[in-house]
Amino acid sequence: MNKQTKQQEQVKGKNSAVEQEGAVGKPEAGAQGPETEAEAIDALQVARNEISDLKDKLLRARAEMENLRKRNQRDVADAHKFGVEKFSTALLDVVDNLERALDVEQGNEEGLREGVRMTLDSWHGMMKKFEIERVDAVGKIFDPHKHEALSQLPSDEQAGMVVGQHVAGYTLHGRLLRPARVLVSSGPAEPEKS
């Protein structure tokens, strides 16, 4: 026997051994295995139904999240648009008082003065309602976090004291909206030498 024939017989032998092992592992048609073909089909159908249900739940959850995101975007946009609605409504009372003050008869300065005072009182009441507080600085030590110095001038007060105020400052919930614009003492004036 030649070498090539021997190799062919060895390959044939190995192939038949593999086929026999495969035949042992395969159940014959109609034979009872760990589960019947009908049970396997039912299990497959149950798995497919479960996958379909999970896909449906996933799609619904995604849609709900998208709707929630869009709703939140609308709420934020509305908050930006209408966030000052209550404040604006409160300002209308101040405007009404100003208009009433202007309707005072000519020559009735006392009535005009009273109308302006009432308007200012309603303004301060409205500001307090929205936690906007006035920062008055006269007589206090200059604080660069609350005051803006317009100039320094000699005075009898010690250096660094606020001696005059052009406009009041305001805070909103403790945060500075506008600093008080002030005049600051540079200390007593030095006497002129002659």
C-alpha cells in the first residue's frame, strides 16, 4: 500500500468515527429528548412574546421620557416668559397711584405731594413683598460690596464713612441688585498753613 492510500483510509476512518459520535448525540426522529419538538416551539413562542412585550414597554418608556422632556422645556420657557407676572401686577398698583397723583387739580400741591407719598409707600410695600430691600448707606462705613463711591470729600466724619448718598442701593433675597452710589469721607480737612 502506498502512502497516499494509507492517508485516505485514515481520513475515512476518522470521518466515520465523527459521524458515529454525531449520531449518538442526535435523537432519532420521534424519539423522546429532554423536551419534545412541540415543547421547544411553545418555549420559543413564549420567548418571542416576552421579547415583543419588552420592546413595547421600552418604546412606551422612551415616548414617555420624550414627552416629559418636552413638557419640562415648555415649563422652563413659560417660567422665563411669565416669571415676573406677579411682580408686574404689583407694579400696576404703583402706576395707578402715579396716575391719580397727576389727576390732582392745578394749584393743589398738598394733594400732589400726598399722592406721591402714597405712591412711594405702595412702592416700598410692593418691594418688601418681593423681598427687594433698600440699602441706605449714610452714616455707615463704606462697604465696596454694597456701595459704589462716586467721590471722596473732607468732612468731620472719620475717613471711610459714607457722608452722602446720590441713589439708594437694592438687594433681592440678599443679593445685590444695585449698589448705593455714595460720597465717602476722606477725614477731617487739614487746616491751611499760613
